[in-house]
Amino acid sequence: MSRAGSWDELSDELSGEPLLTGDRAVLRPFTGDDADTMWAILQDPEVLRFTFEPSSSDMSYERVRSWYATRTDQPDRLDLAVTDRATGELVGEVVLNEWDPHTRSCNFRTLIGPRGRNRGLGTEATGLIVAHGFERLGLHRISLEVYADNPRARRAYEKVGFRHEGTRRESALREGRWVDEILMGILENEWAGAVGGDGVGVGVENGVGVRNGNGIGLGNGDGGGAAGAGQRG
């Protein structure tokens, strides 16, 4: 698979609209019609608990609507809708953001709503976008942050190959108690070794970078079977 090389080439790839297909999940670009579903997902207590900073108060329906309507316009990040392959239902999102062209690295974050949990959709969606990041975008490193009290999300990331790199001890005050943040990452050689060159059931349909794609960030999420990963942004 070809890889993006220069800043401009990678920017073109990130601003494209990939369609990534797994056994259970399909990742597609967001459209303005997704705002209502995402607004409902963002009201879920588990999503709110694990995805947003406790002090976050700037989320409104108007902002969410504007955010998802412009996800395909962002040249420096990739936001994709996670859908159920069997039904087409939108159940969450995965994001590569905070792109550093010098180190060829990105941050990862995700959130999965209640209708997508405990079905393997979050884990597969994570594997799909990580595969895309390394195999198509030519990234060297992908990192994330997850709250220590979200072990389900951490297990999902470990299944994909993310490793524990450090802990920010008691760095977040949540619901009246201090919570650690776990730092995790995966390198391109670790991904290649983990998948043996075969990927994690990832397929690219209709090419990559055919149209234009964009992203939005609202909080702090850790994914997999729970709500989300990485600080939302």
C-alpha cells in the first residue's frame, strides 16, 4: 500500500474521505445528517463520564451540528463515523488529530454510544483507523490518553496493540475524586509485527482521499467497549 510522504501529501490523505470496512464496522466520513444521532450519543452518561472534562460546559446542539457538518473540511485531522456494517447505524466516532509532521505522529481518540458497545465494534473500529494511519498515512506513532477508571477501554486498546507508556497520577478531578490518566502508544514497527502485514480485517473501498474530510473535538474520550479514548479535541 502506498504511503503519504511529504507534508502536502499527508495533508491530502487526511483531508480525504476514506471508507474503511471491517467484519463488523464500517468507518465513513461524517455528514451534516449525522448531527442528531451524534447529539443523542453525546448525552449518554457513560460518554459524558469518560469523554468530557468535568468542567466542560461549551457543548450545545448548535455547536455539535456545526462541528459534524464541517468534519470533512479539516486538512490536519481525520474524523470518521463508526457504523454497524450490518445495519448502517451510526454508533460513534474515531479520530486521528494533533498531527505532528516532524515526528509523523498523531493522537487518537474515540467514543462509542450505548448501541455500539459490547459487540466488538469499538475494538474493530480502533484497529481499522490505526491500520489506516500506519499503512496508508505513513505515521510512525499513534498515542492516546485514557482515564484509569475506564479499564474496558484500556483492554480494547491493548487488543489493538497499544502499550502503557506512563501514568499522570491524580491529574483529573472527577466526581469529587482524583483519577489517574494512562498514557498509551503504538509504533509503526509494533503494528507491523502485531499484524504480520495482514492488518486487522481492514479494507479500503472506493480509494482514499477521493473527496475532502474534516474533524471536530468536544472533550476527552476513550473507546473500545466503553465510551471514548484520548482527550477530545
